[in-house]
Amino acid sequence: MKIIIPMAGMGKRMRPHTLTVPKPMIPVAGKPIVYRLVEDLANMFDEKIEEIAFVVGDFGKEVETNLISLAEKIGAKGSIYYQKEPLGTAHAILCAENALNDHLIVAFADTLFYADFKVDTTQDGIIWTNKIDDPSAFGVVETDNEGFVKQFWEKPKEFISDEAIIGIYYFKDGAHLKKELQYLIDNDVKEKGEYQLTDALTNMKNKGSKFKTASVTHWLDCGNKDATVGTNKVVLEMNRGKNMVSKDVSLQSSIILEPSYIGKGVKIQNSIIGPYASIGDNSIINTSFVSNSIIMNNVIIADANLDGAMMGNFSSYEGKKESVNLGDYSEVK
């Protein structure tokens, strides 16, 4: 079993944070989004994960090294592939063409999901979906009474189905997928200027592949600042009762309200933290209230009342009461 994770997108809706950190590396409840995605996928399959192929942009060697280490932590080989142009989902997957064989998982690293079942790898393919109120901004599937896909639709203007494709797929035959992706590129088959995975899936279905749908219990968006803060809250609540406070936290005249995550080397004085706060490593908080927020590493906060905030690495904030969205190395007084 192999996993391909396309994650080369620029993350424009998450700026200023994605100016310095790739969106899948932004932490939720103390752990980068892509880390949580990989761990959740590994738990869903009985087969051993042999390789994780990350399709990235120009993220730098430090990020690439961390991704390879992530794969190694679950006993898999980590490999890096590059998507130099944003030419669509099909193109992104094909960038990892050397990994496109045998049993295969494809998971786009911009959302988190939770499911409470093991995957039936005897199926030709599985498409994870979630019912939503407005499916017009998503790819959707139309299914028969047994849950097999009848047709794929890419962002339909008129209502077809409320089963949105969430970006996680299983393929029994990775080589077949590779062939159909290459067909789109060779014949310049585009939809709205991009090579779409749904076109390759349609070709596979027309040639006899049967795709089953599978539902998730939670589908969590990390597309923008407010959605990511909301996802952080849900993940913390799901881990309520677990010890998420590092042992070396310095706590003086302060209270931590559960559920909250507190990283290593954090110093908190005269403050109330939580609920639903994630505080990154080596941050310092003094005389402040911080709740429902994501605070990254090496942040300094003083005399502040923060709710719904997101603060990047090495930023600082003092003496204001509002919802904050600061990128790395920002300073506000």
C-alpha cells in the first residue's frame, strides 16, 4: 500500500501564514495538518504502508526533511515529488508517477477527516464523501442504491447530488489510474483550464472499474483562518480528557481550561488559557486571556484578550482585545 499526498497548493486563503509555512504544515491542536492526515489514514488500513509520496512546491529542504521523517515514523519510506505549475488535481497526482502502482491511497492535504471503519481493499476503488448543504463548489458523486458511483460531476451549477468528494481516494490498481491520468495530459483534456481527477475517474468507470462511496464521521475544513481555528476547537474537544499539556510548562498564578494544548517550554504568568487554545513550543504569555485560538511557536503575548486568534511563529502581540491573524515574525503593540 502506498499513499500519495498532493500538497503543492499556494494556500492563498490562509495568508499571511502560508507566506512562510505550507498550509498542510500549519498546526492544529499542536500537530501539523498533514501529520494528522497521515496518522489517521494509517489507522484505517490493515495493510502495511510501504511509501508516502508527498507532492510539494518549493517548500525548502527543512519541510521536505520533516515530511520524510513523518513517513518513517509509521514505518514507511518517504519520497518527495514536485508540482511546479498548478495544473489541476490529475496533474498533481501524476507528478508522483513512480509511486502510481499496486494498492494506492490519494489524499489531498487541505482537510482533516475521521472515520470509524477499516477499508475493504477488495473494492476496485473507494471515494470518500460527505453530505453538504451547498455542493456547487465541490466535485460530487451520483450513486446507485448500493452505493456505487454512477457518475462524477465537477462543481455542478445545478443540483445533482449532496455527496461532496472530500479529496480522499483508494485505488486497487494504481497503474490503471496512472494510465488514465496520462491520457488526460497527452490529449490535453481539461475542465476549466485544469486537468481534473474526476475526468480520469470517469474514464476508469467507463472501462469497468466500480467505485464504492464511503462516509466520514467528521470532515474538518482548514481552508482559511477562521475555519482552521474552528477545526482546532473540534480536534481539541475530541481529545478532551487526554493530557495535552507538556510536563515542562512553567505556570505561575495561571489557569489552563480544558481542552487545550500547551507545547514544550511554554511560560504562562497571570493568565487564563483556554478552553480550546493551542499554544506552540517556547511561547510566553503574560497577564492575558487566550481562548479558542491557535498560537504557534516562539510567540510572545502580553496584556491581551484573545479569542478566535491565529498567530504565526516568532510573532508578538501586546495590549489589544480583538480577533487576531498574525503571520510569522509579526509584532503588534
